[in-house]
Amino acid sequence: MSKRRVFDIGFPDDAIEPVPAGTETASRRSPMAAAISENAEALRDRAEVEAQIRAENDALAHEFVRLKKLGVVVDMIPLDDIRAQALTRDRAIGRDDELDELKESIRAIGLSNPIRVVARDDGFDLVQGYRRLSAYLELLAETGDTESWGRIPAGLVPADGSMEGLYRRMVDENMIRRDVSFAEMAELARAYTADPDTPATGLDTTIATLYASANRQKRIYIRNFARMLDALGESLLYAPEIPRALGLAVWKRIDREPETAARLRARLATEPTRSAERELDILREYAESAVGAGQGDTVSPARKPGAKTTLRVAHGAEMAQLSASEGRIELRLPRDFTAIDRSRLERAVTAFLSALDE
């Protein structure tokens, strides 16, 4: 009796279908082999996709770093996380009279120009945008709407920037806007020179560094204003209101007659509650009462060409700003004068000119 193989299974001859030529191997591959092959292909496809994602992420990371170095990466930052004391501001302390206009603009169209900050371990230091930050703080205080005003758009300045570079960013932005007074620029130069965290070695090098984009004549004006502030100290209450020509004339006399600086300080101290207009009058009297070299006679030369008078006048709840110079008067008030009837404007101007002639 012959042994029968255990795994032999007999099939009728007509149950076996013929296999096409060249397909014997494929037809005979087991289901497990097919599954392994398909899984390998899926793993290869997944690896390729992951490699593409990593390459895209690397490219995005490099682009983010590049944009951050340029200071154009913008984020919404909570106001409580921003400190405005890191840099001495190149603006006078006190509320800006034009801040209400800025707030109305922000309410209407949003903030078109983000502030600039530098990231620190415990928050952010303000580099540019003190007025914009102040506007947001007031809007938040007035409305209590933290959703709208609790965060402000801010460009992130690289944290590896030097203190000198941060100051230059602030200075250049405000110089472009052309509404920073010579006294404010001079005060910043004095503060920068006195700051132990800056590389300043003296006033002249400070001005050359911070105001490198200004022309040489403007740097001289800033230096002379700084020296005037050094001489008068805290005696001046409205230094930002001093026109360029008047400030230079005051310094010219102080430089020529240093002993008169003490008399000017004493004169200012006699009127501690003076207005900005009155302070300018006192400075003007001092500048126009120069003592002749080597003589005791006092002369009063005519005011120099280019002199300018600025003042603020309260009008109800509003504050009007007036600037007067040779042949020109400019009045600024947060009001749309184009909405006023032409005849009313004409009568108002006529009355104004008549009052000047009285």
C-alpha cells in the first residue's frame, strides 16, 4: 500500500484553468506577499510626503527668520505685555493734543502702521509707536473693550539688535514724520549720552550716531539746542514749543555771555505758572537784549527772519494750535472747516484780522 502525501488534494483535470503565458509568477503570489508589497509602496509614498512637508516647513522657518530680521513680522500683542520705558522717548512728556484725531482714525479704519517692539524674557520693549500705543491704551480705558483694544498690531524687531540700533529706529521714524521739535531731539541726545547702557562717549558723537540721516546743519542745530538745555536745566516748562530760530538765538547769547544764563533762570522762576506763550516771550526778550561785546549798552535788534511763534488756545473742550511766522498764520483745530459756509469763514477771518489791527 503506497503512502499518500498529507497535503495532496486531488482536483479533476477539467477544474484547472490554463494560465496565460508569462503570468505564472503573478498568479501564484500569495495574499500575504501582495499585502507586504502594497504596504511597502504605501510606506514609500508616506516617506516622500513627509520629506516634502519637512522641506516646506524648513523653507517657511527660514522665511520667518528672514522677515523677522527685517522687522516685518506682525503679531497681536497684549497691551499689558508692552513696556514703553526701555528707551528714552524723543517726545515731550504729556498728552499729545493730536491724540484724539489718531484715536478717531483708528476707530474708523484701524491701525495702518503697526508699532515696533523687541521681545524680552518677560514681555516686549517698545521701539517705535508711542503715540499709537497711547491711543490704544486710551481707547481701552474709555470702552473697556479688551476684544477690540486689548491687543495691538506690532512688528517684531530682532532681539539681537544693539541699543544704538533700537534708538536709531525710533529716531529715524520720527524724523521722517517731521513733527519732532529740536528741543525734543536735543533732549533725547542728552539722555542717550547720560545712559550707561549706551556706547555714547559724548554729545557730539551721540548726535552723529543717532541723527546720521540728518544733514550737517540740522545736527548743529540739535547740538546747540542740547547745550541750551544744559544751561537752563529744569527752568524751561515748554521747551518743545521753542522755535528753531529763537532757540538758536537764546543759545548764542548764553554762549557769548555765560553769566546771563543764571539771570534767565531766575527770571523764568519768577513766573512758575506761566503759559507756553509767556515763556516764549521771556526767551525772546532775553535773546533780543544782547549786550555789546566789551560795552555795557544794551541793544535790541529786530527779530531775525524765519522767527516763528507758536501757541495753544483753549476753545471749549477743544485745543486750537496756532503757528505764526513772517507772512503766514496756520490754525489747527480738530474740525472739518470745509463743512463751514464760505460766508461764515469770510466773516470770521475778517473779524480776526480786525482784532489784530486794534
